[in-house]
Amino acid sequence: MNPDPQVYVLDTGPLSIFARSQWLGALKAILHGVRVLIPDVVADELRNGAGRYSFLHAVLEADWIEEVPLNTPEQLAAFAAYEQRLVGSNGRNLGECGVLALAETTPQAVAVLDDRVAFQAGRDRGVQIRRTLGLLCDAIRKGLLTVPLVSAIADDLLMNHYRLPFQPGDFARWAVQEGGLTES
């Protein structure tokens, strides 16, 4: 992975859970100094959900997140390839398709998503991908956030029904076990 990505392309899931858990400011701090993009399909998902979930307005109004329409031939071809692999009859995963297509066609971009199948689809096409927990571990290693703060963030994400591979209070243990952090 490129150690210093210049662009992060975010999916609906991480954005909405940080907003719902009232940690959008922490996400902004983690991503400070890089371009943060969302494809138009993610913006549409957020707009469609904003009537039901008022916390999504914070994402849509964030001046540090730039909406990008997928409209070049390269973007549309990549989107179609992901759509063929990821979107079933239920119409789900359009946001992930957009994130992967935009990251694939944007120099120095990293996709940020947590969906396992979309993660693999992007990897299969050579897209750089970072999961939410990877971003949080990166922020600790860079000195932007502390382990106790990230533990609190992770617990809040879990409390708001975000799927993470550990129980509340277990972030630090998990991060050391998975190699994301070293014991101190």
C-alpha cells in the first residue's frame, strides 16, 4: 500500500457510522491533509437516507468531503465491472461499486470500505483499500489519536451496530493481536 495516499474515497458505511456515533470530527482529523472524495452514488445513498436519519446531513454538509460524479469512460467502465460482480437483484452495493471505480481511476487513491465481498473485488482489480479499523490504527501510529480514544470510538461504533471483529472494550487487544499496533 502507498504509505502516504493523496486521496481517500469513502463508502457510505464508514461515513454514516462515524456520523451516527458523533465521531465525524475524529474522521476529519484522521484524514486531514488529503483529499476526501465520495462518488455521486454514495452521495445519493446519503441523501436518500437523510430524511430518515438526520445525522447523515452532517456528512452531506461537510466541507472537507468532495462529491465526484462518475462520468468518464474509464470510471463508467470500472463501475460496470464492479456492478456486474457486486450488485444482485436487491440493488445493494452500488455505493461500493462507485467507491471502487473512483479509487481505481484516481491516481494515488485508496478506497475506504468494510464490505468483505467489495474488498475482495477491489483487491482483485488492484485497488488500494483500507478498512475503517486500518484507518484508526494508522491514526494511532501517526500520533493523531490515542489507543484509549480509538477504543472509545470503536465501542461507540459497536453500540451503533457497526460490525467489528471484537466486542466492546477489546479494540486494543484485537489491534495488537492482528498486528495493527504493538504492545506498550
